[in-house]
Amino acid sequence: MTEILGVPVAVILGQLMLGLVNGSFYALLSLGLAVIFGLGGVVNFAHGAFYALGAFTALLGMQWFGLNYWAALLVAPLVVGLLGMLCQQLLLRRLAGLDPLYGLLLTFGLALVIQGSLHQLFGASGQSYPVPAALTGAINLHFMFLPRYRAWVIVAAVATSGTVWYVIERTRLGATLRAARENGPLLQAFGVNVPLIVAATFGGGVALAALAGVLSAPLVLVSSEMGTSLVVVVFAVVVIGGMGSILGAIVTGLALGVIEGFTKVLYPEASNVVVFVVMALVLILRPAGLFGKE
Amino acid sequence: MRTTVIVYALVCLFAACMPLLGIYPVFGMKLLCFAIFACAFNLLLGFGGMLSFGHAAFFGSAAYATSRLVTAHGWGTMPALLAGAVVAALLGLLIGALAIRRRGIYFAMITLAMAQLVYFVCLEAPFTGGENGLQGVPRGQLLGVVDLKSDVAMYYLVLAMAVAVFVFIRRIVNSPFGQILMAIRENEPRMISLGYEINRYKLLAFVLSATLAGLAGALKALVLGFATLADVVQETSGEVILMTLLGGSATFLGPVLGAALVVTLQEYLFDVVGDWVTVIIGAVFAICVLVFRRGIVGELAAWRVLARRR
């Protein structure tokens, strides 16, 4: 087979597909962050913790109640989303009107509480979650065998992100959500329950993180630390894309996954840091971010 | 004013007597190192209004640099300490130049991401000892005379450095530079329209803060005799924020008090509750943000002002 820069094309394409899988997670997580920030004005540092909670809900649901994977895809985002709403109502609501930095600090504390508790209750070593029976095996793409489950992750992430984008940007519900951010008191005067909307958007963003957690459960070991470094990468994605844009978050997330996959082929040592290097370059060339409006 | 002098005198007296009071000197030194770290951080957050979520990068890189120079190249104590601070300063110049291109939450996220990059470099670079870190760092001698192997001698060196940093930061804040920095914190557009090159002030504040944070990290490496990944991880960046916030940002003594509280809490609570200490730290963080955003010293000062008005 042909080679590019001394690397077989098949290897490159293979890594790009795997990069796309990682990018799917970046896209889902940065989408959740963008929803929470764009509609709620909070930078959610606990996003990685909620992601881990989603995976744990799936794992414990299976161990304790025999909850299967497909049910977990629905139940985990629901449970974690409700927990997120609770956090918003009890804690974050009190910071309304203050500098968003306080929200960042509060959610950092929240992340420590959630991750520390998971660590204490379920141990430091990760636990594995089985791949659902319907998605075992692999698809022959001729240049590689793509595990069926990874293909599913890409499909699920793209479909979910697309739906969320459509709902927020193109429907009446989305318009109401955006109006709540734009001018809450005025919308409230029209008889809309704005505090509920703010709580629900936070819950929705958190639910997206939990969904990403369930999707990742069969691919990684489920542990309290699974979201710790991921959240930093997703923050970098958000800086690159500009946090105000829903579509920007999705596209940047996928693209960075692919770039990361490509780096794994050419210079594996740098694959952990390439996202941060891209962030630095974007900051030098276009400080407002690729999709930013500043 | 008089109260301030009395409080300073009491704190200094207590710090000077600490080894005599039967407090374990290594604990005292660790506390002082984190006090320097928090004061350095407060220069940026409290007086510059910039929240860095990546200060562990400066603390840790200096700890590594100093340890490496002492163990592998046989450098003396003082030159190695200075070199550690210089490494942190250069890193601060690089990261600061990037981070000040954005403000507020973006500034925080950029510093966090860049610190993560530094973490990965420390994890994989050949000169940092990977997961093990650099162990068995000797303290050496001070100016070829005083043997720093003695905990008491080392304690007074660290105390002298801490006092010097404290006085230095007070001096910076009370200088014209410090006044301009605080004015930028309060109203950036106005300072731009007055003709100040705000980015130069912000960058200088960032580099100064990084340098002093580096000094703290270098000292800590000598005190405890090792530099590990724990010095560069994001938890350490979070801890220094908590210290500053808990004690009171934009106050002089706040970070010192905050560092003392957090280090003591970690040290003693760990024996009682083990790893639950992370959860407790997180909860203190949340309570601090929700209930007393001015920090302990800040709230006390505000309360005194109120009491005087009555």
C-alpha cells in the first residue's frame, strides 16, 4: 500500500478514525460546556466529574439493578441531569449576577467533592464495563477493522450534537432558552418560568456530559479520575472554538480529535499536548477563538 | 494602622518561635513555602485581578529545576534556588504572554491548559524522573558556612525568605506600578484611555507572580528533599487558589493565614479521615465562594470598618 511521510496510509486512516472517536467525546463535552455557558453563564469545572458520574451510573446500575447499556443511555443522563439541576438550584443560583469566575471556582470545589467521594466509595482502580452484545465485532472498512462500538460512538455523538444544535438554534424552545439568557426579567414578565429554564439548561448540559460518560464506559476503565484531565482538554477546545458558539464547539471538538489522531502517527510523544499547542497558536493568530465574536 | 503593626509583630514573633514551641520544623517550613506561594499568587489574583488556574506549573517547574541542578550538576543551594526562580520567570513570561490575550474565565482556562502542557512535559521528559520524580535532594550549605541539614537552620532560612517575599510584595503593591495594576483591575477600559499600556503591566505582574511562586517551589523541594508530579498537577493550582481565597485575596496577610489553615487541615485531617480530605477541601472551597468571598481577613477588615462607623 502507498505511504505518506514513510507511514502507511492504512495506519494514518486508522488513527484518524480513532481520532474521530476521541473527537466525538470532545464534541459532546464541549457542547455541554457551551450550552451551560452560552445559556446559563456558568463555566462548569465539574463537567469532568459529571462525565465520570454518568459512567458510574451506568456501571452501578448494571451491577445493582441489572440495568442494561441501552437503558443506561437514557437513565444516566436523566439522573445526573437532575443532580445537576439540584446543584444549580442549591448552589450556583446564589452566584447569579456575580463575576463568572466565582461559578468556575464553585464548580471546581464541586468537582473535588464528587471525584473525591467516588474515589473513596468505589476505589482508585478502574472497573471495566462490557461492550453491549449488539455492538461487538468490527466493521471492515478495507483500510482497517473499525470496532463496531467505536463506529456507534461517532454516530451517537454526531446525532446528539446535531439534535442539540437544531433544538437551540432552530426551534421555538431554543429561542425561549436564548431569550432567557438575553433578557431574563423581560421573558419572565411574559409569564415564562425563567429560573426553571436556567436550572434546566444547566441540567441539560450536565446530562450531555453524563451521556458522554456512558458512551465512554465500555472504552475506558470507569474510575473517579476519568474526567480530570479530559476536562482540561475540553477547556482548551472551548478556548480554541470560542465558547459562545454551539456549532463551533461541535466542529472544533471533532477536528481536534482528528488532529490528535494524526499526531499519534507522526510524533506520538506530542499527542497528549497537541491540543494545547493548537490552543497557543490560535491565541497568537486569532485571540477571540475560531468561532468567537469578541 | 496600629492594629496592623501589632498583628504583624505577633505573626513574626510566632513564626520566629515556632521551632521552640515544639512544632515540627519541617511542617513549619512546608507551611511557610505555601505561604510564599499563596502570597505570590495573590499578587496576581488579588491585586492584578487575574485568576490563574495554572500556578502549579511555576511552583513545580522551579522545584524540578532546583532539584535537578543540585543532584545532577552539584550546584550550591543559593544559585540553585535562584535558577529555579529564573526558570519559573521564563515560563511565566511565555504563558503570561499567551494568557493576557484573553480575560476573566478564558484567562483561567488558558493558564489551566498551559499548566497541563507543562505537566505532560514533566511526566515524559527524561530529566524529571517520570512518576518517581527527583528524590534525595540535598539541602547543601548556606554560603559555605551553615549546614542546612539541620532543620532549625533551614527553618530560619525559609522564614527569612518568606519575610523578604512578604515585604517585597507589599512594596510592589504600594509602588506606582502596584497602584496602576489595581486601577487596571478596577477599570481596564479607563486605564487604556488614559494611555497606559495595560498589557505590559499585566505581563510584568504575571512574571513577578510566577517568579515568586517558583521560589516557593524551589524552597519546598529543598526542604522536603524531593520534586514530584504532585508539584505540577492541577490540584496544586487549585490549592493555592483556595489558600488565597480562604484567607482573603487582595489582603496582605490573608494568603499567609489561608496557607497555614489549608496545610494544617491537610496534615492533621489526613490522619483522621484519610483521602476524604479531598472532599472536605472541595466543600471548604464551595462554602468559601458561597458565604465569604472576601476571605477571613477580608471579612474581618470589612467588619472592623463597619464597627468603627457605628
